Amino acid sequence: MIDTVLLHSEFQKRFGREGVAFAAPGRINLIGEHTDYNGGFVFPGAVEQSITAVVSPNGSDKVNVYAVDLGQECSFRIGDQQGPESVHFRYVYGVVRELIAAGVEVRGFDAVYGGDIPLGAGMSSSAALECCFAYALNDLFGGGRLDRMTLARIGQATEHKYVGVMCGIMDQFASMHGRRGSLMRLDCRSGEYEYYPWNPEGYKLVLVNSRVKHELVGSPYNDRRRSCERVAQLVGVETLRDCSWQQLESVKGSLSDEDYRRARYVLGEKDRVLTVCDALQKGDYETVGQQMYLTHKGLAEDYEVSCEEIDFLVDEARRLGVTGSRIMGGGFGGCTINLVKESLFDGFVASVRQSFKSRFGIDCQIVPVVIGDGARRV
Ligand code: GLA
């Protein structure tokens, strides 16, 4: 977590008084990728890397925020209909507008924020930013009235309406509901969820960040979602969650090859999540790992959200005997999530660092995973 002392002193320097600190984390996802907007299951956990904001009401109708990491500031009025142009600050603006729409009387405030979630790594730094402000403003102006799921949906609505990414609920859900030491299985259709203590004896989870960034803002993510919606509509179900293999095959002739392959990935991923739940109950991490590799294959070949650098990282993982590896998050770059036997861990990290550097000239970043808590006052 970023040094809160530093944020407090920056706040004091800029605004001449004290503020209150809030934090919301990024997330990992063990399995269940691109299933959330298809009404399926996801298996995320919050991480320790977070966005932290020091916030205080200022008695006016003006919002003044300063992003320490970017060295940029932004001001807007609460009633402003357009909002800032910079995408980064639109997350804060969108959350303010959506909280007001949900009945929280947000007034002017000052804020300073920063974080340690690698940007564009597929660890949901934008969801963390939304959740941090949603949690903080609901606390300061709404007396904590809105529950965590409502706040998660406010974050998601911000992406949809103010940023233009038609994301599912996984990232904001995980950032709001995370619990130290536990992964969560969320049914994205019903909103029901369960905590799964994550204590894989003899194994470690580690992310390898390729540092290759492809922004989700724009079409590729939304295109995938639209493909799935077209198939669901043709089959006559609300989402692909309710589409069987038979139903998919029965409409195959009326689908483009691309839409067919997108749906085939989603149906396969539904089955894999259930296989993983079963394997986790038995402590069978080898099966969990095999399913991760299969997810990667589907994401690369059918869903087409991987890239050369990430495929290389997954191939290296396999070559080095890693139990499971796949691209994580929305895709188009970012990081791989790897389930590695403890005995192989140091060797894997050293080899992958070196081979990635010699192939692409980039220092990949190794990010150890510690499952942490969700949004909170700090
Ligand atoms: C992004 C989105 C999520 C989810 C993942 C893919 O992180 O924000 O809603 O769709 O991609 O699983």
C-alpha cells in the first residue's frame, strides 16, 4: 500500500487542514474470465495493492482532486453536466454523479490520492479508484448508507456511462468485498457469493506483468461483449450463462465464425470454473492449473484477447513446469497469473525475467500475490 503519511502531508500542504484516508484494492482472478457480463461465475480476490485517497468536505460545491502519481490536479463543480475531459478524472466525476443519482448528497470536497497498482496490468486500478471514492463519499456524505454491492454497481455504472467500457461487475465487486486470505466465488447472475479460504499449501500465486498496455477504452472489449449478446439473442436466452452446448451448435449456421468462437470460449469457461471449484474442494491444485492453461488457450485462440508477449510468458511458464498460467483480466496485454510449486518458484522467476528481457527487451515485473481486504477507512 502507498505511504498514507505522504498522502496526508500532501493534503495538508495543498489544503491546509487534515483529511480522512480511505483505500480500495485491485484484484486477481483465479478463473472465470469474460464470464461476468455473460451472467456466469468469477473467482476473484482483492490484493494488497490499492488506491488510497485522503478526502475532506470543503463546504463548497466544488471538487478539487490531486493525483499524486500523475502529478495532475482537476476541479469541477458538483452540478457540472459535462465533467472533466481527462479519462482519469472522469472516474471520480462519474462516481460523484452516480452517488448523487443514488440519493447520497455529495457536496464539494478536496482529495489527494495515489496508489501502487500497476496501471494497465489487468489488476483493475480503475475499479479500485472508483471503489475508493465511492466508499469514501458514501461514508463522508451518506453516513455509510449504501451497501457494498450498491457501491460496486456505482463503480460499474461509471465505466459504462462516463468512460465507455461496458465492463461486468467482477472488478468492482472484488474491490468492495475482498477479505484477507480468501478468494470469492461470485455468481454474476444472482449476485450471490461465497468466500473460499485460499491456502494452497506448497504452491504460490504470482503475477508476471508484461508491461505491455493496451487500453480497454475503445472497442475491443465492447466488441467481445456485443458478440456474446448477439449469440444469446439468437439462441433466445438472456445471457450465455443459459446457453447449452447443444443450443450453440443449433445456431452455428447463422453465426459468423468470430461470434461462434467467442461463444464457444464462454461456454468452455463456464465448465472450467465448475471444474476448478470441485478441484479446490479436494485440494487438487494440479487440476486447477490445467484449467488455467485451457482458459489461456481459449482466450488466445477463440476470444482473441492475448498478444505475443503474453503468449510467450505462458509458454515459458509451461516449459518451466509451472502448474497453471494464463492471461488475467480483460486482456490485450497486462499480466499472467501463475500457480507455481514453491520448489520451482525462484527458478521460474529468474528464468522468465531473463528470457522475456532477451526476447522483447523489456523488464517484466514480478508481482507476488497477497490476498487482502476490500474497500475501507484506513
Ligand atoms: C475487465 C472487466 C471485467 C471482466 C474482465 C474479464 O477486467 O472490467 O468486468 O469482464 O475484464 O474477465
